[in-house]
Amino acid sequence: MSPVVEQFFAGMVARGDAPALGEGARQLSYRQLLEQVGARADLLLRHGARRVSLALDNGIDWVLWDLACLQANLPCVPLPGFFSGDQQRHVLDSSGVDTLISSDPAAFAGLGFVPTDAGIARRSLAQVAELPVGTLKITYTSGTTGQPKGVCLDADVQLRVAHSLWQASLSCQVERHLCVLPLATLLENIAGIYAPLLAGARIELLPLAQVGLKGASQFDLPSFLQALNKIQPHSLILLPQLLLALVTAAERGLPIPSSLRFIAVGGGRVAQPLLERAGALGLPVFEGYGLSECASVVCLNRPEARRPGTVGEPLAHVEVRLADDGEVLVRGAQMLGYLGEPCAQNEWLATGDLGHFEDSFLVLHGRKKNQFITAYGRNVNPEWVEAELVQQLPIAQAWLHGEALPANVAVLTLRFPATPDADVQAAVDAVNASLPDYARVHHWIRAEQPFTADNGMATSNGRLRRVALFAHYQTAIETLMATHSL
């Protein structure tokens, strides 16, 4: 156990009988948490576990097993419930997991896992992939092409990020955090578990369905609001679409808890109008930026240093600079490497994101690989335009294409299929009014169906699969361009 990990657990010892974890009627103090973590760590070691995967819904047990792996110095592989069966098989096999913690171990019997009396499932593996030295977490990113990719992280880098997040939110006096995102996502794992534990806060956990998340892309607003009003949390971590739901609910007069002190938003571009709407409601929203390869959060707005329209200043543990082409480079919190690939050697990690600085605040433009060049030679980052489009009431999803074209074409999924063309055009016009001419949406097409993981048009966490979208809509776009002129 490294000194950083030892200090992490020592801090919890000092909290004694203060409340640590809550899940409905089940409540654990810091002392009880440590007792149960120790017992689970001993159990894993007695059974010869080498690599452990967590296939659990959000709840106290997820946290206890995750901390047990950390204490036992065993690599932990969170298994996202929103991954497909094929993706889950890939995660378990590629990472060499031999021990599975699941509420339904029978579902994994086909992969060789056999339940034990100790409540864990085990399997024997003849060969396993070699891990970079020090790997204690393998988090899988659901890429826009191919199978999810394993990112190997050590314990110290995870806790350094958590410490920076704790310090960044100190002035908000967060004493009660509600986990809304799946714990299998690195952002909630580090910012929603490790950071509050460092702060001595109380973490409230509910099954994902009770906070409104169902499957990979379904959201139930009444359940979400019911959980918020029951728990009265001080802090939340939200994706942009969840923030949009919260803001819209508040604007419609639905009850929103006054307890909220810090709402961190990440995982995608947040449109400036949405941040302005949140500000008008008095919601304490702080946009940030991070990536799994940097153990989640890199930059964050905070009460003492806040600039809307940016993702904030770099956190204390990292340095951020820009390459000549505007690509964001990060040093100070880096993965050990991708699973199955050579260990990371570069001092600076190239993120693949483009941006610029306004004073010390980072402004993101979009993914370098997603940028397209129009027929007039102008570079356009589609995420910027897409984020603006989905703020309009009729539009649920948007994909913008303009590579080598004299006009940009958007394929739009509508919230209500019967929406008249005139209403959709009015929404597009409203967005275009704030865009430079080269980035405007000149034509649009109704999507045949929503962009989902099931039809291959999006990843399991909602990112667009642009290659698949182009293959599917190429003919429609070419037909449109052949019959229209600017």
C-alpha cells in the first residue's frame, strides 16, 4: 500500500462514527465502513483473487468492494451495466478478471465464473494480459469505434485527482453528496466517492433506476426529482443532458431542493445558453473537463475562479498547455497505459481535444478527429453546433456533417416525431443566429430513428458514432445536396 493510499484510509479512521455511506435505511459510519472494507479485503486475499470486477448497481456494496480492492492492492475492473453483453465479455476477458462481484453471478456462468459460498464468483484462467506495474484500476472507455479500451491507472493518481477536487469545492462546505451517475464511470467513482471520503462527507447512494437512469440512454425525470428532494444533497455530478432536464424542470416550477451548493457538469460540451439558464435560476453549476486517460477531471470552474463558457482552470495536480495546432496537452496525472499496449512514455499526454485559453481558463472547441473542413476551407468542430441544437425544444439529438461540402447538413432526432417542419426550422434558425456563417446549419434531415447503441449510431454513453452515421445517411445527404444550392 502506497503512502498516499495509507493516508487516505488513515483520514477515514479519524472520522470515527461520523456518517459515511447511506442507502435508504442502511447507514454506515466511517468506522463501520472501514471494518467492512477490511473484512472484504481479507476475503478477496484468502480466495486468491488477482483481478476483481464489480458488476453491481449503485449502492453501498459497490463502494465497499471498490475500497476493499484498493486496500488489498488488487486491480479493480468496474463493469458498466450499460455495456452490451458482448462488450462486458470483452472487458472481463481482455482484463483477465478471475473474481467477479455480482448480484447475478449466474448471468456470467457462460464465461466460466462459479459462485462461491463467500458471495463472490471465481474462475481459473491459464493466461492473462500483463498489466503495467502499479495498475489498481482498469476503466474502460466506450469508444466511437470498436470495442471499449482499457485504461490502466494506479491508486496514487486517482487519489491526487480526488484531493484536488476536494480542495476545489472546500468553500461550498459539501457535507452530503448524491451519486447520480453509474459508479462504474470513473468520474463518479473518483469525484463522487473518493473526493467526498477525503472531505469527510456523507455519500448517499441509490440504485440507478431510483435516480432516473434506466439502461444506456433512458431517463425518468420524476424519479430523478423525487430522489433529489428526498435526499436534499449538497452536491451532484451531472452530464449535460441531465443538467438540461434539471434546468427545464426548475423553469416549469417543479420543486428543486434548495440544498444544492455544487453541481459539477462534465462528460460533454455544455451549451452557453444552458449555463445562462441555470445561472438565472440560481443553480450553482460548475463546468469541468476531464478524460479517463488523466484519471478523470483535469479542469474545473469553482466558486473562487469561475468563467462561464470555459471548462475552468487546471486543477492543482496538473499542468495544461496547447500544442501548435491547439491540441490540449496534460502533464501530472497520466494513465500507466492502455491495456495490452506499451506503457505510456510521453511526459505530456495528447488529449485529442482542441482548445484555447482565455487568461488561465480553458475553452474547448471539440475533438480534433471530429473537426471537418468545408468546401470553402473552413474548419468546423461539429460538437459546438450540435450542443447548441439540442438546447432547442424540438431537437433531441443532432449530427452535423460538412466535410468537403459547400453547406453543412444536420441530421436531427426530434423529441416529438410529429413536430412540423416549420417548428424545426425555427429552432435551427435560432441556433444559426448565434453562429458564424461557416458553422451554420444550411440544411437538415429528419433522422429515421434515434441514435442509440442498439442501432450502432451512438456509443453506450451517448457519444455519436460519426462513421456509422455517415455510412447510413450518406446517400440522403448526397441527394439533398444535388437538389439544393446555397
